[in-house]
Amino acid sequence: MYPHPDPGDSRVSELNILSLAFLPVPSDNHSIAILHLDHSQNLQLLARDLILSDSELSSEPSLLLPPTIVSSSAPPLTEAPPKLVGVPPRRSKGAEEPILGGVLVLGGRKIRFFELSSEDWQEKYRKKQRKLESQKKGADLPPEGKAKEKQRGREIRKRRAKATVEWPWCEVTAYVPYNSPTVFLTDSRWSLANDEGTRFFVGDSHGRLALLSLETSADRTLGVIPLGEVHPIF
């Protein structure tokens, strides 16, 4: 487990935030994944680094989780909002490099897994941005043109999730803790089912319980295994 800081009061620029989750990064760094609705009602996912010395979040999105449009439509108001769940990194069998962690988006008709970007990708991105900035400085553009070019470079894209699986039942609303199978809670919608953080118990509003499994092979796949139904005990 990674220690979570106590940042106090920190400001965020995103409005209509639906879910927050700490990303699984080394203990000397802290990043928060943010799922929110933008002004166009797009469901967006991004991350911001936590600057402990200033008790603030970074003004620019974190490169760990490049901003992406998860869905071009807002979730129905009658359903519980989507939930972010952090997935820790681990080494898969037969893999030479460690598997990067990421974040699951639970809710709606699909469950998506977005993997964190590698250090190599982040460094390539920084070099590309420095090159673009250098070209823009040398270009003979009016201030308005330079502002538009800078904004265009920051446009949020719709990136494909690393793994996706259909959720065939009703809205995800409850979970059953693995260590306490007789206790039923509704303040969250998932629970770790193994120490590696790749399996989760997930339940819907009708009491259906399923095991969500993330396979850490090179292809990354998500699977849903029905386990039955649960009923409240009075």
C-alpha cells in the first residue's frame, strides 16, 4: 500500500467532479485521478500531481494519466455516478518489465481500465513539447495565433482504454468486503478480492455480485464472473 498524504485544502479547476482516487505511484510522489463533467457534458478523466510543499495540485494535468474523454455523454441522473478505483503496479509472469498500475472506471454499461504512462513516454512527450515551443517562438505569429496554437496542443483527446469489458447488469452500487463476507455495505461499490489488487468484488443495485478480474498479461484483459445474488439481512 502507498501512503496517502494529508494535503489540507487544495483547489481544483475541474467542476462537476464525480470521483477522485489516488494513483499508485512511488511514496515520494503523489497524484490524484479526477473524473469530471466538462462544460460540454463530456465525461473526462485526468490526473493532477500533488505539490506537498505548496499544498496545491499542479496547474497542468499530470503526464502519468494523459487527459482523455471517457464518454461524450453524461451519465443518467437516475444512476449512481461512475467510480474511480486505483490499480497497483505488479510484475506479471513472464514479463521482463513491471506492469504499470492504473485506474478503473466503474459505472455504466462498460468497465474501463486506463494504464499509467511509462517514464519513456513521458520523457518523449516533454521533448516533443519543448521542440514545439521552440518552433512557436521562432514562428512569426501574432499573439492571438500563438495562443490558439498553444491551446490546440493541449486539446483533450479520446484515448482508448487499455482494457474494457461489458457490464451486463444494473448500475454498480454496492460491494462486499472480502474479509467480511457477511457484512453488506453500500457506501462504496468495490472491494479488493486479492492482495495484488487485480480482482474486485462488484455488485449492482439488484444485488447481483460478480468478480471483476484484470489479467496482467501483455494484452491486458478484463473479465466479469457472475457469483450470484446477495440479499439484505434484517
